[in-house]
Amino acid sequence: MPRFNNFILDQFVAPALVWFFFIGGIVAVAIGIGLILRSPRVFRLFDLLNHSVSMRQATRPLAVPRDSSNFVWKYRRLIGSVFVVGAVYSIWGLVTGAGNSAIVTMLNLELPSGYVFWIVESLRYFLVVGCTAAIIVGILMVVSPDTLKAIEDVGSRWYSTRQIAPEAERMNLGLDQWVVAFPRTAGLIIVLPALGMVMYFGELLLKRG
């Protein structure tokens, strides 16, 4: 892994994660103790915080289909020509550009070189195939738009996630009901691993300090 990435991980990512789990452990310990000693008050706090947030309204603009075909077909010759020229240039660069060995050396990943070489080679072939498909689409846009429209009619389908996953909008309160029925048991289950988390990450913070 490049030294710059190691610096980012050591100086920013790792300390942030340690603090996140340390503070999260403290909060979990407090909740567990609250369930054991003062469960009614904790339940009232949960009632204030436990609300269903529906994503249907927030994601509604994403679920509305938007058709750009009128614009595309109006300028089909220009767009098709751009597709062909850009794809041909990209294929030329992929074929005549830097070899896989040079790319593997440049990436400098902490992985077996053979594995990285295989990834780079596969990605190169994938891009070449994609560019070839773009050339075909561009040519069809210019010389045979009816053929491209027929292909588009077969493969173009709109799927709404709002219709596919309606159950995701429903609150599942099975765990909440179990905690209400057995608050002390739930508190012990939360406190014990949370204490271990606080001790472990607290020790890491002391060492880094």
C-alpha cells in the first residue's frame, strides 16, 4: 500500500474508529445499566427516540422514470459520432498504452503481484468490450436508428424499488418487545460485551496517547 494511504489510515481513520467504538461502548454500558436499574426511564427515552422514518418520500424522485430519448434521437448523429470517436480512441489507448506490469508497479498494492496483474488484465478486456459495444451503438444511432429502437424496446424496463421492497418500510419491533419483557437480561447482555469494548479501545487510546 502506498505510504500516503498508510499515513491517512494511521493519522485519521484509525484514531476516528477507535474513538467511535470507545464512545459507543460507553453509551452501550450506560444503556445496559439503565435497563438493569431504571428500566422504565430507559423505556421512556426509547419512546422519544424510537420513531419510524419512511424513505418513500425521500426517495420518491429516484423512483420516477425520466426519459431522455427525445433529446437523444433529436441529436442522434452527433451523439453517435461522439460515441464512435471516443470509443475508438479509448480502445487505441487500452491496446497501445502502458503494459499491465507497469500498471501493477504503479499501483503498489500489498497484494500478490499475480493477483493484481489478473485484475488489471481483466479490467482492460472489460473496457475493450465495453468500448466495442459503444462503437456498435454509435453506428446504429447514425445509420439504423430503427434497429437500435427495437433493441431498446426489448431491454428497456423500469423497476421501482418502492414496489419491490414494501416490507422494508414496516417497523419490526420483535426485539424491542423482548427487551421490554426481559429488561435486566437484556441489560446484562448489553453491558458485558460493551465493558470489554470500552476496556479494549480505552487501552488502545492510552497507548496512542
